[in-house]
Amino acid sequence: MFGLSPFELMVIGVIAVVLFGGNLPEVARKFGSSYRDVRRTLNDVQQQFREAEYEAKRALTMDTPASTKLDEPEEEPEEPSAPKFKPPA
């Protein structure tokens, strides 16, 4: 767990009992609630980044069809069907 051996976890547990004694359950609850709040905040920030990324991708895909129209070759205009005007000589 957390890359610690069982002996290291026991040492940390003994130190916690010596430091906090009877208040250990209360301290553990406070630590747990603080940890939960930090995780919730991090998840909210990650969700905001995901939404921003989604909006950016959606905006890019909406612009893509318009830009491909510019890449298509233009059709040549048709010749007028009426004859050109020639002034009298």
C-alpha cells in the first residue's frame, strides 16, 4: 500500500498513536474529509478541462466543412446565351 512495507506502516501507526492518542479517530475523520474535498475539487477541475476540450473540438469540427468548401475547385462561369453587342459601323 502506497509503496510501503508492512513494517513501515506499523511504525507510522505507532507514531500516530503516540502523537494523537485518544484523538486519533477524530484526526483520521478530519483527514478523510479533507482528502475527500481535495479529490472532489480535482475532479471538478478535470471535468471543466474535459468540457473545454469538447467545446474546442466541436467548434473545430463545425468550422471544418466550411473550410473544405474553399478547397474545392470553383466552377467556371457559363458563357452568356445572348450575343455580344456590336455597335453599328
